[in-house]
Amino acid sequence: MTDMDTYYNPADLDKFGEIGKDAPDLARKFFDYYGAVFADGALTVREKALVALGVAHAVQCPYCIDAYTRSCLENGSNLEEMTETVHVANAIRGGASLVHGVQMRKIAEKISL
């Protein structure tokens, strides 16, 4: 492994379509569903790309971050909107971690009795 090698290789994103090579029926079903989800509906394609960008950051998928950064830009979002989206994802993720502190407190208080 060289200094430039990492587990994540941005070029692999272009190979995503190959995921169905050994399970074509399942891949087709996924990609059909995926296409329907990201089509215009109650939310625009632009709005869905912003949602996906936030989720990509919350689940920390570098491939998704790359893909939806591009999608956001291609669909008319700007860096300010995209940055705010990342902050929304961070607030939800951070809040979810904090609210689980209630579980910790319940257990600690029960054991401490």
C-alpha cells in the first residue's frame, strides 16, 4: 500500500452499477426503486439530492457524499444550502446520541439504588 492508497477509492463510485453482476434481479429491483425514489414527486429532484447529502453525512458514506455533492450542484443547489444541510444532519446525529443518554441515566440510577 502506498501513501495514496486508502480503502475508499473515488473511482469505485463509477463501478456501482456492477454491484448486480452476480444478482441481476435484485440489482434491477433496487435500481428501479432507487430511480423512482429520486424522481420528481412531492419533493423536487433538487430537494431530494439535499436530503440525500444530509443522510450521506449522517451515515458517513464517502461514495454517497461524492455522488450527492455532485447531484446537488447539478440540480442547482449552492454551497451555502449544502453546508446548511450538513449542519442539519450533524444536529440530528448529535441530538440522537445525546438523547440516548436518557437510557444511560436510567440504567445508572437503577444500579445506584
